[in-house]
Amino acid sequence: MKTRDKILLASLELFNERGERNVTTNHIAAHLAISPGNLYYHFRNKSDIIYEIFLEYEKLVDFYLDIPEDRSLTLEDLTFYLESVFDGLWSYRFFHRDLEYLLDSDNRLRRDYRDFTNRCLGSIRLIFEKMAEAGIIEPQPVDLRTAMSLNVWLVITNWMAFLKTAHAAEDSNNLTLTGLKQGIYQVLTLEIPYLTPAYREQVMALREQYRPSLPA
């Protein structure tokens, strides 16, 4: 593996583990047993590292949300999209833990994240359209489909923050992949009013697999 790739991988690991604001370029260099000068040869500063990590995350989500146009959507497809998106959240969890701060710190990141968001919203709208074509949900007017897509995006991108505040009395860093994926329950809940009778039981059973266990 090239040094540049090792820096990105180590940075992602440290950011996820300790939080981006608690990790310096010196920490990253020490973790890799390389000199700070060697790190700066590849990246000018930590912001450049974060930006490159975001580009990798962006590519991953774009790959996950590649919606087939030549066949009907299935519940297996829907499960894959949801599982994959939450897997991506987990793998790059530092980014969503500190999203507002990171976007305020880098104009490039703010611009590209806005484009990324719009692209994801378009993919979610297409998923709803394909679900209607497959008979999983009832057809929706464009404005409702747009609003539903935004609601799904808000749940996905804010679920981690909710878990952190919901568990504030305990250990706010005690996040698990299982706990994160319980957000899928909330996403599927948004679809309940629009499920067709033919698929309602299947979707409700799928939803139940992700039922959250939150503190009282």
C-alpha cells in the first residue's frame, strides 16, 4: 500500500476512534511511524486529509445507490441500500459526528457535501419511484415523494446525533454498528402509510429486525 493511502486509512481509523478534533497530523504520523515531513509531502494539512476521506466516502455511497433502471426493484434491493448506507455511516462515523464543524472549516467540503446531498436525495426519490412501480408502495405525487426523500435523508444523517444525545446520561461514545442500524427501523416507519397490502406484512417484518432498544 502506498504511503498516501496508509495516511488516509490511519487517519480514518484515528478520527473514528478519538474524534477528528482530538487527532493532529503529528498523531497520524506517529501512528504510522513516519515523520511529519513525510506526511506533509502527501498532504498540506489535516483539512486536505479530511477532504480526501470525504471523496472516498462519496464514491462509496454513489456506488451503493446505483439504482437499476432495467428491472423492477425488490425488497432485497431495498434492504441492500439501507444496510449499505448505514455501513457507510459506520465506516466514516467521525464525519457525521462532527459534520457541522467540518463543513464550517472547509469551503470545498461544504460545497461538495451540498452536491453530494442533492445527489443522494435524487437517488432516494428514484428508489421511491421504483418501489411504486414494483407495487411495494402506492404511487406518490412528486411533491410528496420529494418530501419523503428529505425525511429519509434527515433520519439517516441525524440518527447518529440522536443516539449520542439519547445516551448522554451514559457513555455518548458507546456507539455500535447494531445501534446505528436501528435507524433503518425509523426509515421504514416513514413508509408504512404508503405500503400496499401485498407487501405490508413483508416490510413490517423487515422493519421489526431493526427495532431500536433505547433508554427509557
